[in-house]
Amino acid sequence: MRIAMARRRHWSASTGPRPEIGSNKTVIGVGPSATIKGKGLRLNGVSNVVIRNLTISDINQGAIFAGDAIAIARADLVWIGHNRFHNIGRQMIAGGSGPTTNITISWNDFDGSDTYSSYCNGEHYWNLLFLGVPQTITIANNYFHEISGRAPHIDGAQAIIHLLNNYFHNTHAQQSGGFFHAVDAGPSVQALIEGNYFDNIETPIKTGSGHIFGFLGKPSGTVQNICLTVLGRRCIENIAIPVPRINGFRLDNAVFNRLELFQGHLFLFHFQSMMFRQ
């Protein structure tokens, strides 16, 4: 077990490549002010990694679409938890280039308030991006705020996403005819979306997103019977206030057909088994 601990570290954009995190490593911030400023982290070809209790900020601030806070490629068993992301030039977390499996993103603060936002509205557009093949990703118990899109954007074949118990909040009401959104999924993505609260989000789920199983309000008994059969429990309703004019929520049974391949066990919180290896 190796643990790298950071209290405060600052890089300028010109000080070389971003730090690479190897397999079987924990990067944990010491104290509430632990910060990595000016550079992101890269996880490439790794397994069994934890990143927690950090603020990652000010990566190419003022340069739109330039620099990710955490970049993941060809990775398995990763937990990113209890971090804060702010003033990021591009994605707060980006995954792609090969398998991105058994990834858990939980209890993070994704702060999109940004003077240099791409649409000049003070809200970050590029938040989470996942393009790996295959992908199994859980996004749970996070706080997304001041966002205008891609929270997350998922695409690529063989992608299974569980979006659970997240709070999405914008201070100002958005008026874009439905363009500004939270979830955006490609046509082959299988997404189980439950227990999320969308507060002042113009379009919680972009229309045309892939295979979505998620509902607003109380479900029917038939729907809950499907959940009990596949998951062994009831599904949790989502809440959206105000009720969105463009409603991307759907009950696509193809999602559960895919989940049945996991024999009723979601990949939710794979970090629990991973932590015993640290």
C-alpha cells in the first residue's frame, strides 16, 4: 500500500506533464484545504486507485476547452470520492481510450461556477465525459451545481451507467429552449437513473439519449415488480422542480435486460471491495 498525501500543491500550465497515478495507489488530501491547483491527474492503464479529499482547481482558467481535472484511460477499480472540482478548463472527469470499468464517482462537489464559461452564462458546460469501451460506472451522491451541460455525457458501445442520489442545482433559471441539460447519453448507452434531485435544471435528461430507465414521481406496481425481479429491491423515483418542459425520462426495459447479465448485482460501490486491498 502506498499513500500519497497533498496539503497544497500549485503548478503553472507550463511546468510539464500532469502527474500520473499508478496502480494500487491512494491519493488522499490531508485536512480541509488540501488542493492541487493548475494541473490535473492522469490514470492510464491502472487498477485499484483511490482519489479522495482533494480540491482540484484552476486548470487553464480562462482557456475554454483546455485541460481535464482527472483523465482516465484503460482503468479498472477506481474510486473518486469526497473531492471538489472548480475552475476547470475542460472536463472535471474524462474517461476514454479503452476499458473504463468498475469506476465509482461519489460524494464529490462539482462546482461549475465560472467567469469564463463557454456560453457566457457563468455555468460550466463540460463536466463529466465518458467514451471508453466497455464502461461500467456508478455516479452517486454527488453535488452538481452551476452547470449547463454534460453532467455527465456518456457514449460508446457497451456502456452501463448507474446515476443514483445526486443533487443537481442551478441558482438561475436557464432559458435555452432545452439545450442546457444534465444527462446526455449516446444511442447505445444503458443508464439506470434513480433517486436524483434536479433543482432548477432546464432539461434533466437530454431527449434522444440512449436506453434510459428512470422516472419522475411514483412508479406503477408493474414497474416496481420489474425492479424487484432484476435488482432485488424497488427503484427510487427522481424529482425535478420545476417539472421540465422537455422530458427525457423513459422506462426502457433494455436497461434491465443488460443488467440481468450481472445476475442481479449492480456494480454500485465497487470501491468497498477495493478498499480492503489498500
